[in-house]
Amino acid sequence: MADRLRLWLERGERGYHLRDAETEAPVRWEDPRIRIVPVAGVSYRQEVLDNPSFDPGRRLALVPEPENPHDANAVAICNEARTLQLGYVPASVAPALTGDEQAVSLWRVDGGLRVLIVPANAWIGTPR
């Protein structure tokens, strides 16, 4: 059985970077245990993007929308309180999610937001 994924979020100039909490080695964006995704549909909710609840390092809620008339696999990306929706997990990624993942805002870029999605049992912290 694979060990539990333990990540540190390290603040950089433009957002957060990932390190393995056990080895302190950088975690590459290509690591198969994680997903880094752009939020889809931000252009429809641009006024929400600058809300502090989407700042880098903030936990986010992934909300499945099985009744969505456009895509039954749609997963909304909301602030942790679920009071604001910024957009969606990209349609190419959403069907692969199990519904119990965690999400954290990583960085704002080009009028959008990049989000880290990890398994539910992953531990996400900040360096000591």
C-alpha cells in the first residue's frame, strides 16, 4: 500500500510551491499523485477571482454537479465556505475525480487561477 501523500506548501513570489514533507524534495507538477489544473470558466466570474477566499494557499471546495445540464461530470470550484463559485474543474479532468479530493489555490495567472487537487487522505501543510 502506498504511503500517505504529505505535502508542504511553500510560499514563493507568485504563489505556492510543493515539497514532499518527508524528504523536503520538490514535488514536480507531473507527479501522478497530484493534479495542477486551471480553473475553467473564470471569465464568467472574473469579479470573484480577486476575492481573498481564493488567495494562494487557501483551501477550496470541489462540488460535484451531477444535475448540471451541460455536463453530468461537472465539478464546481468554490471557496471553502461554498459561498462563491469561481469556475469548474476542466472537463478533461473532472470524470477522473472520485468526489473526495482536496483542493488548494496555488497561484493566480493571466486572469485565472491554478489549483492543486490531491487525494482525500493527503496531508497538506506549511513548513515548520
